[in-house]
Amino acid sequence: MAKVSEAVAALGYSVNQAARNLASLRTGSIAFVISERQEHLFGDPNFGKLIRVFSKQLRARGQHLIVTTAEDYDEEAFLGGYLASGHVDAAIFAQPHEGEALLARLAGSRLPMVVLGRPLGFEEKVSWVGVDDEKAAFEATNYLLRLGRARVATITGPLATSSGRERFVGYRRAVTEAPGGGYQPLTAQGDWSPRSGRMAARRLLSHHPGFDGLFVASDLMALGALGALAEARRRVPDDVAVVGFDDSAAATMAEPPLTTVHQPFERVAAEAVRIVNELIASDDREPAHMVLPTKLVRRRSA
């Protein structure tokens, strides 16, 4: 054995990964599937953070990351056939929308897969890793109430996603159970983008001008909301205290810097890679479900 090792070192031999993959009937590739419009993909720094962690984690395992999008029905149909036909060993999904055909198709296949966030309608059928969005939103809204804000509004994400829906549920529970008598939620919906946050804040200012606190379901939407508040000459945090969600780069770029809910994106990505490789290694493994903690990061906006 020692002579074999010496020969390997002398010849500069390295493992032919392609041959090894062929022998094991594996491709060495993991797909990261994002069901969002491309302008959201390239405009959201959270996706870049996830891709960096995925790449690093998979590279250490000798695996390759493939990033792909499914923006419409035709892309979903093509991608469903591609992924289910053995071109990749597994897939990691950015949080899909409720009723998404691609997730339904692959959940019924033998492709190992993990979803980032709770997949509506498939919570028990597939593996997923996420945070307790409802609890985090409840605590963020209660923080604004404890500051003495009497009318806290919210800008929600898409309610067809579990994070959009559960963050709204957490906000609604906090305001309806507020000490001294709750009140009806004051809401406007966005699509995670800064532009949608600006438009939603304008609607709130038009329909509920007396709000003095604002919980926004993402930092990017909060950036847009801060712009709308500045246009309306509403000072932050004096007139309106604002809390976002994600603790992304957008939170520190905001003016004033944004108080926000920290999501452990690096750990979410690392756990997704671990789980998907356990699924690859064991065909009959039960789906894994993991909920990770969040924390409120205080800055000058609230």
C-alpha cells in the first residue's frame, strides 16, 4: 500500500471525479431552484448569500451547484422533466409559492429535495429548513407596541408563500391581542421588492395616515417604505418607527439603519446541504423538518 501511495504522489495522480460519479450513477451536481422573476433574483442580496454558502459547502463535498430559475409554466414544465430525469442528484428549492406545479411534480418523484422555508401544502411530504416566521413577526410587532406605538401597520410579502403568510399572521396576532384593546390590522401587500414596498407604504399613508409604527416583511421592501415615508415628510423613527425582516445588507444601507429580524441564512444553507446529502445517501429516509431561531437586531429606525 505504501508503494502505491508513493507512485500516486510521484505521478501527480488525482481522482477522476467524472469516472467516480459514473460508477456510482451520480452526477455530483445539486440544483438550486428559484421560482422568482429574474429581476427579483438579481435584486435580492439574500439569494447571493445563499448561493455563496451552497457553493462553498458543496465544493467541500466534491459537488457542483447548478442555479436555475422557473419563472413561468413553460420553464416549470421543462425543468420538472430535466430534474426528474437524473441530470442532478438532488434539488434545493427557494421557497415556492402555494400550488406551484413544479414542487408538486417533484414531490411525487424520487428526486431528493429540500425546501428553504415551510412549503405550503407539502409540509409533511418533503424536507424543509426555515425559521419560525410567525413567532418572529409577532415579537417584532410587539417590540413596536412596547415602544409605545399606538397604531402599527404592516407591509406583507406575497401571501401565497409561507413566509409572507406567517409573518402576516404573527403581526395580526400581536395587534389584535395588544394590551389595552387590540385593533384591526392595517395592511398593504408587496412582492418583496423595494418598489413594491414604496407603493405599499404610499397606500398605507393614503388610507391609514395615523399609523406610527410599521412592520415590513422584508428589508428590501422596508427600503422602499423608508423612501415613501421621506416623501411624505414622516420622520423615522420620530413619527414612524420601522422594523424589517432578514438582517440583509439592505438593513445597514438604509437611512436610518434598519431595526430588523435576523435570519440565519448561512446556517439555513448549511443545514439544507447536510439534509439533502443525507437524502441522497438513503433512499428511504423520512423527510426532515428544521426550524431555526431568529433574533431582533436593533438599529436607529426603531
